[in-house]
Amino acid sequence: MLKDCICGQCKRLLARVGEYTELQIKCSRCGTLNQVKAASLERSPLSDMKAQSCAPNHSTQ
């Protein structure tokens, strides 16, 4: 899902962005440097599977 990224100073639409962790974009109208960081990272099912397969095996035989 895309979200609108608008300038904090002049409210101009700068971009529509999907998934990101951090974004910096300079407004071409007023020159303000806008910075947005993701509030939290959602883990994909694939990354969860990789984390489980990389976990050390502590079973004793």
C-alpha cells in the first residue's frame, strides 16, 4: 500500500512510497529536507523462516 509523503513546510506532495525504513527527500518548491522513518518494521514470513533456520540448535542427544 502506498502512502503520500508530503512536505512538512509547504504541504506539497513529494512522493508516494511503499515499504521503507528511512526516507529523506528535499522539496523542490521550498527546499525543506523532509525525513521519515518507519515506526516499526513488520517481519515477512520469509524472514521469520530464515531466522528460525539460523537459530542455534540446543537439543541434547
